[in-house]
Amino acid sequence: MASPKLRIIPLGGLGEVGKNMMTVEYGEDIIIIDAGIMFPENDMLGIDFIIPDFQYLLDKKDRVRAIIITHGHEDHTGALPYVLRQINAPVYATALTRGLIEVKLKQAKLLNEVSITTIRPGDRLTFGAFTVEPYHVCHSIPDNVGLAIDTPLGLIVHSGDFKFDHTPVHGKPTDFAKLAEFSGRGVLALLSDSTNADRPGWTRSERTIDAAFDEVFRRASGRIIVATFASLISRIQQVAACAQRHGRVMAIAGLSMVENVRIAQELGYLDLPAGLLVKPEDTAKLPPEKVVIMATGTQGEPSAVLGRLAHGKHRWITLVPGDTVIMSAHPIPGNEEMVHRTINRLFQRGADVLYDTIAPVHVSGHASQEEQKLLINLVRPKFFIPIHGELRHLKQHAKIAAELGIPHDHIAVVENGYVLELDQESITVGERVPGGYVFVDGSSVGEVGPAVIRDREALARDGIVIAVVPIDSTGHVSDRPEIISRGFIHPRDSQELIEGARQNIIRSVNGYGSSPDALRMEVEEVLSAYFYSETKRRPMVFAVVTKT
């Protein structure tokens, strides 16, 4: 009997930036790596965020031995509550990552129902056929790990999100010695972060931001608002140190950031001296030149702190001329328009806005091309699988691997859902399982699909018209039809068009002599054709036929 092949199935993160989720399968054993969310794109109207489609696992959930989380960012942890409601598997994470996860699970009322185990770099964890060794990797958050996964067919190295930062703000540099050790043991496959595969050179160290912050703090005459991701603990530490050097107090604005700061302080990952932190509502009583505020909302989210500041709707903080806003984050692909709109509104309110293209106030947490080459050369894998990125990033990363001598037939570029099968001689792309989007809209999970999104697009583009048509027992219009319009025209401004619509309804209904349902469909067709002929627009038209 032939031995089973090793199966690697990306359910998120390949072909997109976000909602990272990967399964590794051998025989009856499955492990899951990460379970994250993704921000909606501009055309996903009303959607809060997106989680991976993990229905492939639902009939195999008894075979899931572990869910291993590489670090605490939302695109690797945000979907955990949704996964754990359906797959009762133990979770493994480093100390800070565990703390951030527990905040989510507590909010989801799942904390007491989930087994979470703290792991450390250097541990050896056995899950059925797999032995997993976390190893330390630099990123833009402390306690980040990559994973070496020993399987019956060979060693797999999963980079996680990584960069080679020799002067990180937190902890030690990436464990190069461990990577060299893996190479000595022989690496069957490398799964490597592709986010910056189109950026030449090396990613700058986190430490380079200190000088840029010092310069801004020196020049700013008013308040400083630093916007970054809620889980970017190292950036919060840098701002805190800079605030202390320049005699400012610091406020944290944004519930998620407040919670993350609390957890990071409790676990010893944030050093905030006594007296440094103040409440956001107290900053109005202090001299502006003595205040720095940390805020969420770097991706243009309207409900986050920065979005509310841009619209003048924050409860305690109002922007005034003289304020300086630092956008210490890159826009996630797809969010550029929302981010730029927020920046423009901040300027309109009189703030001076600094962002990455005009000031060195942010560095990426992901490896650029030279670091990606170094990782490949360090571990010398037999097979190479680019992960974590849009298709353009995956393709570019594959080119880099080929330039370093990995044969083309040993490189697999796939998007979510494609099953990769490996043995010691080959890597093949198999069938495709579901790996698309699951939309979260309020309390609705997966109930809003592409059809609903298309309806929302149509409503946003052309609006809606509702016609209420009373008819008598003879099938004639018995009273003046009422026309209700939203997002198409305003009745006060288009009385001639509305009156024309009424006349069309009367002509089409009188004497039609059919059921109310048939009359309704007839009115909708007549009005749709009429509005298009008059306006060249196609509002959604609904008719209500009532008998009097």
C-alpha cells in the first residue's frame, strides 16, 4: 500500500493580503496555521471584514490536532472565534499572541471553552504525524515565530510574516542559527512570506523610525496624534519612549488598542513609566505641546479613531490647526482610496499630516527581495511555495526562487483552495476546494454573498424606486399611484419625470386584467424601460399592487 502524500491547502492569504489560513495534512492528521481576517475592498459595500472559507475542514474537524498561531496581528488571529465555534481544536501561541487571542475569545464568550497552550521558540510539539518547532522571527510585533514542521516525508519550514531586522525594537534578531540547522537537516519545502516580493533591497529596521519620530516631536508645536495598527506593540513602545524624551504624556484612543496595551503591559512587552499614560478625555485640559495620542484607523476605517477625527465626530478629541498627525502604517492593498480620503479630510481640518511617502515614519514588517533571497539560500529547500500575498507578489517571489536555482517544476504558485500534494520527488497541484470569501456583516456570517453585494452595488450606483399602485375590482387604477425614490431622483426636483412614470403605470395597468403578481411584474418592467429611456440609468424598481 502506497504511503499517503503530504497535503498543503491554503484557505486564505494566497492571492490576497490578509485572512491567512493554511492546513497541513498527512494521513489522518491535520494542523491549521493561523486564522485571520481581511479588510473589505471598496466594492464590498457594508461588509465589516472577511474570514476564510474553511468548510473543507468541517467534515474533518475530528482530525484537526492543533491550530498554531504565528503572531498576534488581525490577519492571522481575527477569524479564530469563527473557526473555534465550529472546530473544537486546541490553540497554540506564544505568550503575547495568546494574550491578544484571549481578548478576542473573551469578547466572543468563548474563552472558557477553548484550550490555549503557550509555546516558546525552541519547543518541540507533537501532533500526530507532525512535530512542530517554533523558531524566533522578527516582524512588527513581539513574540512572532516561524514554524519548522517535521513530517514523515521531510521537513517543512513556514516563515510566518518575517523580516531580517538586526536591531529590532523588541527581542532578538531572527534566529539565523536555527534556520541553518534546518538546512543541515534537509528542508523538503519552504513556505515563504511574499508580501514585499516586488520591493528591491532590504526592509529598513524598526530602529530607523526613532530618528524620524524625534524630528517630528522636536518641530511639532501642538498635539501629536500617531495612528498605527492596534496590535503594533513595538510602535507603541517607540512612541512612548519618544514622548518621554520630549516631555509629553501619552493617551491611547481606540478600544482595541487600549486592550492590547493592557495585555502587553501585564505580560511585560510594554514598558510605560508611571505618569506617562493619561485618559483621552483628559488631554483637552493639558497644553497641546505636552500631549501625544496613539490612535487606530490607519486603513481609513470610518468607525476607527482617525476616521472619526477626520469627520469631526470623536467624543473627546477635536482636531485643530497646529495638530500633527503621523500615519505610521502602509495602506493595505485595496485600502488606498479610503486612506487617501482620510488624509485629505485631516488636512481640511487644519492638521499637518505625515505619512510614509513624505516622511520616514513607518517601516514594513515584511522582508524585501534581498531578505527573501537570504532565507531561500539559508534553508536551501527542495520545493518552494510562495505564501502571503497577492498573485503578483507570489509570481515575483517564484521568479526570485528560480533565479536562485530552484527548478521551475519544484516551485508551486497557487491561490486559495488549491491542494498541493508533495512526496520526496515531486510537488503537484491537485483539485480545488472552497477557499473564497466569507463576509461578516454585523452579526451575519456568510449570509451575505456575491448576489447581495451586487444588489448593494446597483443600489449605490442607480438607487431604488418603489411604486405603490391601487387598483379596483375591474383592474383599473383607482387612485393616484405613489412613487417613492431613494438614491435615484428627488421627487421635488423631477416632477415631470415622476408624472410621466404615473401615466405609464396607468396606461399599462388599466384593462390589463390579470392577477396582482402579474400586474406587479408588468409595472416593474414598464417603469424600468421608462426610466432608462428618460435618464439612461437603471434604478432597482419595485411595485406594490393593492386592491381597494
